[in-house]
Amino acid sequence: MHTPSHPSQALFQGETPFPVLPACEHIAGSEKLISKAFQIQRTLGPVFDITCDCEDGAPVGGEGNHAAMVAELIASPNNPYGMAGARIHDYQHPHWRQDVELLLAGAGHRIAYITLPKPTRAAQIAEMVEYIEHQASRLNIERRIPIHVLIETHGALREAWEIATMPAVQVLDFGLMDFVSDHHGAIPGECMRSPGQFEHHLLQRAKSEIVAAALANSCVPSHNVTLDLKSYQQTFDDAKRARTSFGFLRMWSIYPTQIEAIIDAMKPDLKEVEKAAHILIGAQDKQWGPIQYQGELQDRASYRYFWQLLQRAQLAGLEISETARERFFAS
């Protein structure tokens, strides 16, 4: 039987490919800041996601109007790439269902994902996902809307593996500041920033557990924010350490300066991108059978790695050879 030629088919027969997402997720809460984020996205291209905040961004008493505004922006032509999601209120908040209803009614066909904050049990996420999918069905939205979950409480960390197994869950985010606060002073406040955030043993444990749970269940692990808003270098260093020391594949941005710092720190090495393109082209020519490249054996196991790497490079806006682009990314 002929093997499908494209790597997304040939290398993942019978299983769901690991989601390949932009390395940066930029959060913005007000109409002004969301519009500014769309403007930056139009300048840089489709290299980062935008999370429109209906939780901390919503004024008390104005939650409904805020969610409706977010839905309108996501559905508007100002969102050219369809790469905008929304964070809703947490399970304990009386407005989370209203958030879901307004977002899906106003932007259900364009919203990229929904982020669920502050769960304390996996059962809460299951209930919220069920409600989101029920509302989507009621509105004739046929696709499954991806769910991102913020792990920022003791209970959520304890049940992170169960949360990651839920079919709709695409990303596990680490919420550092709430997690530190949840320790009642046992973790010093200085550990909300570097170097403590990477060195305190309770935080090392939490980050490692989230990454392990995510990767084992085909979810993307996303790292917490850098509090230093305007230092490109600090954000770059944090993103680099999160990527290389802990295995995070994505990171939150809370200020425009941080967007390019995160993308630059987490993007694949250009030499490895070139190697990936050569190997995948050679493998495709051999119908994905084993090949030899620079004296080393390459087979389907390494092809999967290089295909994911090449997709991340494409999302980061890195230069890819014309042949590889035509073979693997032509629409």
C-alpha cells in the first residue's frame, strides 16, 4: 500500500499529532491593549497567539459587557489570522458561564481557544468543558474548541495528569504568582521572578510535573510570565531557561517587549532547521523508509522529531528552504 507522502499523514497514522503552537501567548485585557496586540500581530505576522482576558481584565459589575467586547474583537477583521483566544472567569466565579455564552455567541466560529483559570480539581475542568461543548453544539459550532488550563493551585497540580488526559485540553499553563501565593509564605515572594522561580525546589517540582503531564498526554506546556515588563534580556533569559532546562514549549507575554524575546528564545536553531528540511526531503523521496544522512541512520522516529521542529520553525517565522516550503507547507 502506498504510504501517504505528507509527514502529517505518513508519520502519525492512527494517532493524533502533537499540537504545534506558537511559542508566545500574549495576554491583553482592555479593548485598547487587545487592539494593540492585533496591530503587533499584523506587523510581525502569525507568530504568536493573543489571549483576550475576560478574568482580570473585566471590571467588577461589567463582566458581561467586557466579554461581549472581547467577542466582537475576536470576530472582527482586526483578527486576520484567527489566532485569538480568551481567558474566562474561574469555576468559583458566578460569571464563567455567561463568559462562555457571550464568547461563543459572538465569536464561536473564530475563537482559537478558551483558557480556564484556577481549577482546584479536575472535575471542575470536566464540567466547564462539558458546558462549553454543549453551548457550541447549540450554536452549531461543529469543531471542538481547544481548552487551555492554568495550573496554579495545589489541587490542580495534584490532578494535572488527569486534566491533561481530557480530549479537549490542548495546553497546560503554569500560573506562578497564584501558585506561590497558595503556599502561604512558604515560598518567598522573590521566587515570583528569576532566579528563584527556577531554583526553589517546590517550584522546580511544580514546573517539572506540569511539563511531564502535558508532554505525556499530547498537550503543550506553557511557562509563566516574566514580571520585568520592559527588559527584553530578562524575558529572553527566562524563556530560554524554561525551554532548555524544563522543557516548556510556550510562554506567556504580558507586555509588547516580551513577545519577540520569547519567540527568539524558544525558536529552533537555524542549523537544526536546515538539517530537518534535508532529512525530511530525503525521507519523503524514500516514502518514509530509513535513510542515511551525514553518516547517521534516520528513520520514522527521528522524522517525527524533525517534522515537529520544522513546524515550530515555520510558526516562528524562520527561513525554510523553498523546496521544503513547497513540499510541506504549500496550502
